[in-house]
Amino acid sequence: MLEILAITTPIFLLIGMGYLAMASRLINREQVQGIATFVLYFALPALVIRALTQNPLDEVFQPQYLLAYGLGSLVVFGCALLLGMRFQRKSLSEGAIQALGVSASNSGFVGYPVAAMVIGSPAAVFLALNMLIENLLIIPAALILAEMGRQSGAGFATTLRKTMLRLARNPILIGLVVGLLLAVTDTSLPSPLARSIDMLANASGPAALFVIGGTLYGLQVRGMALDVSQVVVGKLVLHPLAVLGIFLLIPDHDPMLLTGALLFACAPMISVYPLLGHRYGMAGVNAAALMVGTLGAFFTLSLAIWLMTLNGLLPTG
């Protein structure tokens, strides 16, 4: 167990540094937002580009991973949507945003740094695959449904077009497109540019964790226990179990792909979760869920790594 804590503790110490920097007023919220902008618009896209160009495309594109992780995410998305609308009488918008919280991992800010420490360089490939699933499947599905609930008269085609235009400006999605084009055309970047991308990619993990800590400072959890607990339990427990279940249904599944998928599925919800929920009146609940989920991930990730080690998915040394 000490080996597991040796892996997860540095990650959450970096989160704690961000929190303490905010609490001590060493930095303010605008400065944290500036670091987050750097990570979102420069470091993470560079990381994705590097992952797609440093490995042969047939090694990056893993249909087994895309199928199992994508289908597992859709299963928990559908269950959360059904629970919210059928049994809790939530609106379509509220149900869709709640479903987003349980099915979209914080792959860039938490999942990747954890996976990089546990399994090394393959983590970057898994990050690229998760970016595809989350940015092309889960997030668009949630936003389209939420917009349909909010603008009941707009129509599906109009809502879909607006959502796609918004996603087209996503810097990580742009990084995916650039990386795929470079990989497909077998284009090598000039050495200075390649080194710059490498430096940006290396900065993504620590900076992302620091941002998470700064973001958590000042968040409140009051009168939201039921909604918050549902999202947190769904994300930290049901999402990994759904991904595991789909993988086990696949004959001769790759243990490394399963390990990477579980590490990313065990990460808390995406860091922009409160921002996405703000338009639908759910910013408070989403921020509280993000705080509890990020803190709870320290324990669930440690437990998951321990269980994977016991079952031979990770080395014991």
C-alpha cells in the first residue's frame, strides 16, 4: 500500500499546493485562470500532438479501447440521464448535465498525470484516445440534449449546429486534428517547433494539478448532498465499473488498454463541469461535485491502483 501512496501522494500534494497558494493569497483567482488558460490552450494540445506524432498511427488508434471506454461511458451517461429524468423528475437540461458529470473524466488535469506516473509513456496515447471520446461523443451528446431542453423550439438541427460550432473552437480538439493530420501525412515538424511542443507537453501535468487545487479553494457544499453524492459516486465508482464490465466482455482484451482505461475512468469529472452547468442553473451543484469528486479521487484512485496491482495489471515493484 505504501507503494500506491508513493504514486498518488505527489499528485495530490501538487493539488494541495494550488489550494494553499489560493488560501494564503499568494495568487488570486485570475492568476489561476491564467495558468488554466495556458494548460488548456497550449500545454494539453501540445501533449496530444506529441502523443499522436511520436508513435505509429496504428499504435495510437486502438479500436478496442475506443469501443470499451466509449461504450462504458455511454452506459453510465444513459443510466444517469434516466435516473434524473424518470425518478427525480429533473428537466432534460438538468439530467443531461448530471449525466455529463458521471461519464466525462478529467483526463487532462488528473487522469493523465496519474497514468503517467503509473504506466509511463503510454498514458499520452490514452489521453489522446480519451480526448476523442470525450470531445466527439460525451460532451457533444450532453450539450445537445441540454440545449434541446433549454430551447425546446429551436429544433435538433439548429441545436446540433450551434454545439458543433462551439466544439470546433475547442483547443484540445484542434490539437487532435493537427496531430492526426501530421500522423496521417507522416509529416515531421522542424526541430525547434518539435522541441517547443515537447516542452509544453512536459509542463501540462504539474500545471494542470496546480490549477485543480486553486480551483477547489472557496467552493461550498451546502444543501446539495443528494445531487452531489449521485454525481460523485457515479463518476468515481460506476464509471470505472462500467468500463471494466465492457472490457471483460471483449475476448482477448489487452491488459495494458484495460489498465489505462481504468486509470482514466477513476479520475473525477472534467474541470470545466461548473462552467458547462452555469448556462443551465447548475453551476453550484457542479462546483460542489467537482470539489468532492476531486478530493474523493485520492482514495478511489489509490484503491484502484492497489486492486490492479493485486490482479497483476500493474507491477508490484
